[in-house]
Amino acid sequence: MAEERRGSWFGFGFCGFGQALGSGRGRQVHSPEPLRTPGAGADVRRVSASWSYTAVVTRGGQVQLSGAAGGAAGGCRDAWASEALLVVLRAGPELQAWAPACALRGEPLWTHTLVPEAEGADGAGAEAQAAALPLLPGARAYVSPRPPFYRPLAPELRARRLELGAEHALLLDEAGQVFSWGQGRHGQLGHGTLEAEPEPRLLEALQGLPMAEVAAGGWHSVCVSETGDIYIWGWNESGQLALPTRSLAEDGKTVAREGKYGQLGHKDTTSLDRPRRVEYFVDKQLQVRAVSCGLWNTYVCAVERGES
């Protein structure tokens, strides 16, 4: 399991299925709001989100689902949510893949026992080398939401974190550099164009700025610098970039209020094709420690700057 990053979780973007996201009012949360996680409270270790549901992993080893998929299970180290598959890492270590609608009941669709030697880790060191799902221990393979579920990854990429969007992928390497590839029609690759990239391409806009975390939504991307700033780009259809968007104004949900996030009167931002820092957390003197994305929403874990 990746290193635990404690702090308060925030959510913004689409929440039309009642998934744990901010206040849970309406279909969209326009700016970062404290995450509602009944039963978990401040005990959240990780959040993994898809379009219609969210999986919350607690430090006590429980996975809780909210939204279109419900249910809970114990004895879990990590979980990764997608519309096609819910993947859970249990002690053993063993991977279990479920159809989200099964709510973690019955028999899993697929299981895979992780063998330390085969994964590029050895014995007691395997846990330390395990990144967050979908990346597997040793960074030599990852889990795909479609068969074959177990897929190899080129070791020369030196992956520290891998994130899969609907049509693109992000990879964070050991040096803190970010690579992206796949489709780019909503700017989600961050290269300043809408063109596709068939192979991993270094994100030049972030060169010289080491990153600690990455996350991929359906068609948007997020990364967190080692200093705790959050950068975001791609599609903003439901406010998942924490920026004003035309759809929010047209549905009457956007109202004038203090601050710079989601209110009327600012330039519409349908999409961004290059990374932009989210100023909300800077203004609130918050340092971002972890991030996760659903198809149309974003979750952020932050602490007060200067807090250890």
C-alpha cells in the first residue's frame, strides 16, 4: 500500500448518483467542499472514484461504497473504482475484481495472488514497493478495467504511480516527472493541443517542478507538487477543475458569491489543455497531500500548511 497521507478530504464536480462528494446537494459541487463519508469520518486512507460511485478506504481496512453502487467489506488494503470493475487488494496479498453492482457480495469475477518475486519485490519489502492501485507492487504490471485484467508495464518507465482515465493515462516516475498518453480531445494530456499521443510523453509544462501525486478522471487530469500545490487540466463540463463553466451557469446552480471558484462573472472554462494551479487551496493556506478523480469529479486531501 502507498504511504498514508493524513488530512481532510474535499470533493468537487459531479455527484448526481449521491456518491460521497462535498455537501451532496444537487448534481454538482462547484467548489471544493469537505467530503461527506458517513461512518468513516477523518479515518479515510484513500478515495477512489468512478462516474457513478465512490470507494472510500479507511485506515481500519474497510472499503465503503456510495452512489450507484453500495456496500462495504473489511480486511482491505486498497481499492480502485471504475465503471467496469471494482478492484480490492486484500491480505495475502490477493487482488479481487468485482462488478460494482455486486456490492462486494458473492464470488469475485477474477482473483490474482501477488507473488513478490514475480512482481519485482522481495519478501518484507513488497509492501513498501506497492504503489496505489491500479499499479501493482514492483511497478512492472497494472490492473486494467477490461480483460486481460493483469497487464505488464515497461520497467524502463520507472513508474511510481499510474492512473487510467476513460481515454488517457498518466504516469508519475521516480524522479517526479509526469508522462501522459492516449486521446487528448479535451486537453487531458496537458501538452497544449487536443492531439492524441500513442506513447508516453513527458509533460513539459511541469518540468523542473517535481510532482508527488497524479490522478486521472474521465477526461481531466490532476497532479500534486512536492510542495503541496495542485495542478489541474482537461475537461471542466461539471466543474471538476474547480473553475467556472458554462453548464453551471446555464442550469441556474451557479450563484454570485465571494471567492473565485464557480461564481458568475468570470470567464467560462470548458477545458484546459495545459496544467493550471488551483488557487483555492493556496488561498486557504492548505497543503494538498493526496488526490483522486472520478469521471466528472475530483477529491483532494489537504492539511494546513506547516502541519507535519
